[in-house]
Amino acid sequence: MGTVVGTNYFPFRPDVWSNDVNRFFYKKLACAPFFWDLSGEVAAGGKTIIVPSLTETFSAHSITTTTGAITDITLSDTVQRLDVDKWYGASRIISDYMAAQVANGYGSLPFYQEDLGYALAQQFDQDLIRLADAGGLTDGTSTATSTSSLTGTALEAAIRIMASYSVPRQDLQFFLHPTSYWAGPMKRQKFYDASQFGKMGPGSPIQSGVFDLLYGIPVMLTEMVQKDKAANQHTTALGGRASGYNNFLAHKQAFAYAVGNLNGPKTAGVRVKMIPQVGGDYATRITADIMYGVKRISGTRFVTMKCSTGG
């Protein structure tokens, strides 16, 4: 890095910023903490992670008492390739004048650091959650279509489908768009009125903490849930775009991700650089970048529940 004249850039040291921006990045992640993190596999470098997808359904057979014979199951194992092939960055220009002001008021530093961390976290989460746009199980005719609201029937059907694939219930989470949530489940009395079920508490179908749980399953509300862009899935549109939202129920190993290593011998994460401007400008560019990959691991570990913008 080039030498910066003066002492006002002392609080902008790259090592200080790397730690703070990295902390803000992971703090701002909404969806990624739930899914399968394979970053450790590429912490020392590398581009591709081979993830084995073992046969998930096994059946028990009786053993012949006289011979000990047992029926074998032929494995049909495959592998998934998670490529660390995405590279995004965010940058801000800090003039010498601004640097002098910030240097005299350290309370301003977290604002700039958080800004960079949030920009990268938002892109990362968006790429991860878009994996649910296709390739999973559909809720069929028994649940909400993109021209209807998100109903209790839709939620129950998604849970039933996951159960039919022997997906552990305790490892599931709903990912719902806030519009779908508030105009759908929260408009239905049985989701907020305890008298509809006769009892409440740990054993009830719907627990009292409805902002966090539906049918005992955690709910993540995020506007990153994507619009349904399939024209044949809905009858109305807003501004020429699809009106449905791809809400979904997922197991934590439905998707996987890995954060690559741009820091040489250091651990994977966000890298920060200070680049003095050339051409006579009295300013420095602060850049933060991250390298990562996302992958849909199993199409039988998440169920999409489409519903309209109105609910």
C-alpha cells in the first residue's frame, strides 16, 4: 500500500478495518447462519468443494434366522460441486478532509465500517436465498398458489411434505416475505387466538411466540425472499413483474456455502484495502471484497410456497 501523508489516516489502518468490517459482515447476515457453512474447507485456499450426496432413503429388511442372509441396498450416490466463483466488493472514497474529521471522532468509524459490511452481507444473502427459486419440492394443489394468500393449509402441507421425506423437523425453518406473513398467517385468527386450539404452551400446535414460531418451527422474515418470475404461475402483475413470492420451508442442509480466502495465510472472510487516489486527488479509496460460492445441495429438503403480493 502506498504511503499516506500525515497522521489523520491512523484510524483507517487496513488491519483494524478488516476485523471490524468482517465482524459487521457476519453480524448482518440474515439467512446464511442457518445453512451449511463449508468455509473451513477452503480456508487455506481452493476453488471447488466436492460434497457427497449419499442415498437418503434406507429400508430395513428382515434377516433370515438360519443363514443370516440380508437384502442389500444398491447405493446411488452422487456428488455436488460447490464452486467458490463469486467475487463482490464495495468501496468508499474518503477525502483527506473527511479523514481528519473522522480521526477526531472515533464514533464515526463504525458507521463507515458497518456500511461496507452490510453491502457485502446483503449480496451474499441474496445469492444464497435465490437458490430456493427453483429445483425444490412444490406444495402442489393443496397449498397456496401465486394468486392466493399464504394459508395455514400451505404451511401444514409443506411440513407434511418434509415429513414424508423423513426430514428432521427440528432442523427446519420457514423463510417468508414480510408481506406474505402479515397479510397471510397473521390475518387468520387461529395463528394469534389461543382459544382456537384450547391450550397453549410447549405442546400446542402453534406456540404463543408467533413472531418467531409457526407450528413450533422458527420463522425468518426477510424481504430477500424472491418474487416468482414465472409468468404462468400467476394472473396478476405489478409493473410488468411477477406478483408472487417464493416463500419456502427448508432444512439446514438444503443449501451450502463457502467463503473463500482472499487474505493469503489468514482465515477466510472480508478483505479490506486502502488505495491512495492518483492524479493529485487528496483522497483514499477504502475497498472491501469477498469471494464465496453457494450451492443447492438437495432438492428434497425444501418446499416452495408461492403466494400473491397481497398475502
